[in-house]
Amino acid sequence: MNGDNNNGDDLPPCRVLFRSKEGIEVFSIQSNRDRESSNNADAAKKNGRNFLLKGETTFQAFLPDGSAALVHRPNKGIFKVDLSGGDDDDDDDDDNKVSSNDNEKNNTPFFENTSRVQIIDVSPKGNFLLTWERAAANSDETENNLKIWNTSTGECVTGFRKKSINRSSWPYVQWTHDEKFAFLLTTNEIRIYNGSFSELAETRFIDKIRIPGIDSMSLPSCAASADGGVAVMGKILFAAFIAKDKNKPSRASLYEYPPATVVSPSSPTPYPSIASKSLFQAEEMTVHWSPRGDVALIALQSSVDNTGESYYGSSSLYLMSQQTDAIAVPLPQDGPILDVAWMPNAERPPCFAVAAGRMPSMASLHNGRDGKATFLFGNRHQNTVSWAPHGRFVNLAGFGNLAGGMTFWDKNKGKQIPPANPIVASCTVGYGWSPDSRLFVVSTTSPRMNVSNGVHVYRYNGDKVNTVPWNNDNYLPDRLLQATFIPAKPDIVYPDRPQSPTLKDLGTGPDAAATSSGIAAAPKPTGRYIPPSQRARAGRGGNSLADRIKAEKDGKMLGAQKVTNNNSAIKRGVVGQAGKVVVGLAPPEQKEGKSKSALRREKLQQKKREEEAQKELEAKIAAEQKDPVDPVKRAKKINKILRQVDELKQKDPSELNEDQIKKIASEQELREELSKLKL
């Protein structure tokens, strides 16, 4: 039985917008497998291409309701492309062509004098567009270049002067979820305006918040709510990042407006924060708001890692809310935070997923209230977390500088959805879920990748949709700029449907039994002798490429598993113990629950292993003394092996066999031996 037919037959297909060097196109694609092949095949047979807007473009943004796309064309301006009409799957009669084609014919942008705009942002309800353009060299010092536009009329509502911008601080104007107020970020303060900017003939702020040194701010796109989902009336939450100065460290803080205690803007008393976290090395803040808008997940990034473990700096993650102060999120693996994303369904208990650590990184699921890990997805080459809109499915992938491997998971079941074949979407630049949570699109686009441009679609279980209503040959070699699912219209409500067929039916691969149980199968590790001084470190793996490759080869990495009080990861002190484990330090030994006799036996066994190791070492030394080695010949042989090691390190690690991996792992030992020869 195909569960995709359940509550999904009467719903319209999802739509994908393509932005290429030729113009804007829209395609419809079926997510129902019984209908997708025939419908998509019929659409693909069409030879012509129906452009909603022709010509070269630079960037675009959707209105939240999916009714239009705001597209910038160089040397012309910003056009409003109406998406409420047909697409290439409709009939070719004129009634299905949208009104934006009229703008294309007369070359008139919807927003006047916007040809020099470089960056845009759309308000939460889509009523306003924020733009910034670099001020002209001969422009008046009072000329506004940060402008707010009405998206319905194309009229410029108001503007401000902003000589330059910092991308990490954008957008400089942010609206509350209901667009009742607008917050403008200025030097050392935030100015608050009426959200429509229309009550006064001359735009003036109605209040201001003094925060010295403020560098960026963030407002949630939905109303702040309590645990029961009830909106906190009259309170506006926002987060701010205060850059460090000579005497004070950087600080990320959570505020509410209006504050609990009245503070005059001219008062020397600092504006009171709800929660705050100070870090000397932090240089940038990224805020991820929970779907209820009541909890801020704050990632702090610095360009310098004082531990010396990473060339790319260090990062840390904190939860802030009205109920608690800043909580450090305990991660199951040390290393950089690669991606963070909240489960988007506000009707379910809040949780979020994190991909963190050196490759192969660990992805984990965390409780949205205390930050503790509840599930480990396992070690893989992954740096991207992408939730389906309903929050049931999540895609964990390795995009960007990784090979493009993807795994799909059912969060409700806590299990990986077994694909029919291994999933690799190589050279992926853009990606995203369809509004009905059934399809996942990946694209290879220019200018990031100037070869193999095209768009591919996968179902939520990893099956590739082979018949699509577009021809990827049209975008070769470097013609495609962007491919994105269009947001669903407000009158379209896609149901939250479970997977179908069942996991058992989908499990056709050799690892199906292991993945369906939620525990990834791993061979019993066997390896070389490890000295006692290195055994505590060996369980976590070394930092070198050879150590990490060997860990993968030997199956020493963690697979998918739930995190419980008795979990082995908990016992190692790695996961779920906020405030007890310091990132970067070795976890403490956990000996609770063992009797004295058991501890005594362990101590005797450890002593016996050390004695055996010492005897082994002495025997090796005696053998070397009995049969002395010619230093010159030995040095020549070592240099030859080191040259081979250098050549192997230039290759793709996945192509190396076991002997080659062992040869790389022996590099340090060989270099030490070579130095002892003193030639």
C-alpha cells in the first residue's frame, strides 16, 4: 500500500523556481509517486521554455506567502515576479501567463531606482522590502541608501543613511513577527519605529534602547510563547551581540522590550538583559530562534583557537531564554560547530540538531529546554542539517567541501530511513525541502561551480526522482544561478504524512537491519598495540588525518543511538552533562557503581598488561642489539618510505587501502627513528 495516496491526492504539486542566466522559470513537480512519473514525463516532453522574466539577474527573495519573487536585474532594478499564475506545466494560452511578463516587455522595474542595490531582506509578513546600496561618490551626505519599500505598491516608504555595512550585522532594520514595530540598529543603540512607518509625515522613532558597543541584533519571526504555546502579551524578545573593547570581553545577551523595570534612554544604568554570556575571543554571533520564538540558540564564533587544534578558529553554542540564564550546550564531540537547526514544528516539544566536531563529525539531537543530547545520529562526513517543514524528516549531509553524502532520518521513530542505494549528491551548492516535506532538491549552480550545473530531486527516503519536468542540459555548463522550492500559498495546507512504505520494505541494503534498529552496525575493532599512556586518548581518536582514517576503517566511531542515563557516551562524560564537562578537556573517569574488588581486579589487570608491554619492548631491543642495522641503509629505506607517505597524503583518503593507511600512520615513528640515526 502506498501511503503517499493518504490525504495527499487532492493537493497541488510543489513548485521550484529556477534562476538562470537566461531568466526566471517555474516548474511543478509531483511528490506522489503514483503520479510523478507520468506528470513529470509529460512536462519534460515540452521543447519550449516559458520564462516569467527574461534576462540576467543577480539575486532574488520570495514573499513569505509564495505569491511573488523579488528579483534584481543588473543596471535595471528590482522586479516583482508574480507567482500566483501558471508555470511551464500549464497550458500555453495567454491566460496562464503572469503579469510580471508585462514588466519584462517594457523593462520597467517594480521598485524604481533600485539598479544599484546590493543586498535585500523581506519583512516577516512580506509587506516591506529592505534594501541597501553603496552611496555614490558624488552623493549628498544626507542622501538615504538604506531604504524601506512597500511590496504591494512599490513605493519607497522611508530611508536612512548607512555609509557601509557589515554582512554579519545585516539586516539593520528588523520587524517584530506581526510587523507592529521595526527595530533600527544604529551606533550604540536600537531605535524603535512604528512598523508601517506611516503614522507621521516625518519618520521619527518612538523609543530607543541604549546598548553601548552593540554590533548586531536578532528578532524572532514568530511571537514569543510560554511552555504551553501561549503568547507572552506585550513582550518582544531580541538578542544582541556587543563587541569587545579594551576593557570588556565580547558579550551575547537576550533582552525583552519593554523591560521589566523602566529604564530611561538617558539613564547611565545599562539596559537590563534576561540572559548573557561573555567570551573574550568571540567576534561574531549567529542566532537560531525556536519555532515558538521563546528560546534563542546562540552560536559564537572566533577566528582564533587558543588551543591550537583548529586553523579555522573556535565556536561555542548556548541556549538563552526567559526562564534560564545562558546554558552551554554539551556536544558529543569536540571541534567546530558546523551547523545548527531547530525542528520547525512549534506544536511538538522543542528540539534542535547539531553537526559538530572534526571529520567525521557527530550529529546529535538535543532537548530544546536544557540543551542536553537525547539522540546521536552517528559519525559521518557531514556539515549540514536540514529539517523538513513538518519536523518529521531531517537530512544530514556533507555539502560544500565534502563529497555530498546524505542520510535521511525519521525523527519521530528515531531511525534512519534506509535508502535503496547509497546517496551521494556531489558538487551540491543549493538545497532545500519542498513545502509538503516529501521532496529534497539539490542544485549545482554558478558561480560557485561552473561545470555540471543542474538540479536533482530526492524523496524523503533517499530515492532519486529520475523523471523531472526540466532538462538539465539547458543549464550546462555554467548557466544555472539558483533553484529553490517556492513557499506554499496560505490556502494550501499540506498534511504531515508518515513514511510509506514501511522501513522494513525499504531496507534492501546490507545495513538495513542495523539501521532499522537505530544502531549502526560496526565491526569489532582490531588494531595495533597501544601503550598504556595513550589508551585514554585512543578511545577518542587522534587529531591527524591518518588517525581519523584508521578510526573509520576500524569501526571505532559511534553509530546511531539514544542517549540515556546508562548510555556509554554519558559514562565517558561526553554527552548531556551541562556544567560538568569542559570542552577541550579530557572527560573524567566514571567509576561510580563498581565494587572495591572489581576496581582491584582492574588495577591488577592493568599492571599485568603494562608488564607484558615492557617485556615485549625489551625483547624488541634485544633483537635489534643482536642484529645491528646499517645506519646508512636504514636511513635510505626510511627516506624512501617517507616519500611514499607524502605521495599518499595527496590522494583522496577514501581511495586508500589498509596497508597505505598504516604507512601514513607510521610517519611520525619513522621520522623519530631517522633523527636518532644522526646522519
